[in-house]
Amino acid sequence: METKILKSNQIQEAADLIRDGKLVSFPTETVYGLGADATNATAVEKVYKAKGRPSDNPLIVHVADVETVEKYVDHLDEKTKKLMNSFWPGPLTIILKIKDGVLPKVVTGGLQTAAFRNPNQPVTTKMIEKAGVPIVGPSANTSGKPSPTTALHVYHDLNKKIDGILDDGQTKYGIESTVLDMSVDEPVILRPGAVTEKDIEKVIGKISNSNVHLSAADVPKAPGMKYRHYAPEAKVQIVKSNWSDVISWINQQNEMIGIMATDDVIEKYDWPKNTTIFSLGKSVTSASHFLFDGLRNFDDHKLANILVQSFSDEGMGAAYMNRLLKSAGNEYFS
């Protein structure tokens, strides 16, 4: 059955599907998520199947308000409350210890923690409220591929695999939320995002920024920690500053090469005829917004090689480079 595209005035229909155990993709300010009733294990299992996602990879639970989180945890400490007051609704996911048996193991990966987020997207918040249940929401793409920033991206990956897509245009940030683990003694960022380390430290003081690499036997506490992520079919390489070398290499190729760079880089060079260029805008912020869109664009054109500009891994650059390194398998152009 063809996946139904729902407009923003069809929120009730989307909520009804969620409540009936169906799958609905929904917009957030970061990327499009794939929603199912977080309290319904059978519905959540459908999410893993639709995405082709490993079942030990826990899912983020999306809520409409802080009060919902309080139903699942024993206690919200003062630091967590400050974070929620400062960044919710918004692109910050918080991992917390939960009560025994309050969420299916298929949501938590069998851990005694769960990741919660209150998205800053009125259409989705209303859908959650009308559904009357929290919803899981991994990115609405085939597992391992670039995350979707438009309803069309979702349709491309998941048509006939899910029941509906709630379309509210392109997302704002273009990369997934920051994931902060508050279930440990020293809070630690497990996935960087638009809420930066400095932003968080202004609210709760010093935290850690993790680059944990898990073994095959380990269960990740957050998405994006263990498996290959954000990768198109093409080979992706990261370019630091050696664009003249890149151009020399392109001149020796017989195929079209994809270039993703900021406007100043694009305008600086005389590009060979066998290049096709995707602008990342003017800064790391715009580059983060356009990264997945560009990777998907070149995949649609069946290019074999994509060369992407790097940035310093400070501030928003930490989130950008985290995603780009995973997309490229840590491979730099040389």
C-alpha cells in the first residue's frame, strides 16, 4: 500500500494512526523522525523492520511536555530540570534512568535508561498530544543512510513500508539532536548537535564530550554510536584545505565528481567540467543544515565519488564533523 502524505491540517489522522499501532513519519526541527507508540512493543518492532535497523540500538522517546517524562523516571534532579527549562522544546535529547518495566525493552535496548526529547515543532507536538502517548522517533530513513530533512526524502526511502508521512516542509537544523547522558555521575555528550557543549556548560557546569567506540557486544545508550551512519552509496572523502590537489585529481578522472563546499570555496576555484557542485552555504551552520541534503542529492544522481569540505570541530562544527566523519568512514582526501 502506498504511503499516505499527510498535511499539517491532518494532525488528527496522523495521531489516530499512531494510536492504532501504525507508523507515521513526522517533522522535527532537526530531521524527520519515524514515529510509533513508545508504549506498544509490537508497533516499535515495526520501526526496526521498516528501517532495517539493528534492534539493540535504542530509540529516542519524543514527548510533548516535561510532565510525560516524570511518569517514567523516579526523579528529575535540579540539573536536569535546568536543562529542560533552558533547551526544551528544542534539539536536546536527555538520557535518564527509568523505573522498572515502564517502557518496552525494544525501546531501551534492554537498558535501565531511556532517551527523551521534546521537539520544537508545533505540528509534531500537537500530534503527540492528540495521540496521548509518547512516540519513538529514530530518523525516518533506511538504516545507515543520510537522515531525511524533507518529506520527499522519507518517501524515497520508506514508501510502502510505513503508513503515513506528516509533511511540514524542510527541517531547520538538518542534523539530529544533541544527546546528553544525565544517567551517570558526570554528564557526557554522546552525540553532538545544535545544542553545543558550551551551551550546556553555561547551564549546569562542566561536562564531558565522549568519543566512545563500542564493541560488537556492547549495547549503545544513544543512536549513532555503534553502527555505520549517514552514508550514501557513493564514496565520501573529507577535504581539509587542499582544494588545488582535489582539482588536479578531478582532471585525471573520466567520471563526474560531486563537490560539497561553502560559497567562498566554490567561488575561489575554476572547477573542471566533470564536477557537479552542491553549495553548503556560507558557514558551518548552513553546512550542517545542507549536509544530508547534499549527500542525498548526489546519491540521486548516481555519482561514485563525493568530496566534502571539513570544518573545525568546535561549537556547531562538532556536530557537523561527527556526521561527516561517519558518512566518510573517517576517510580524508589525500
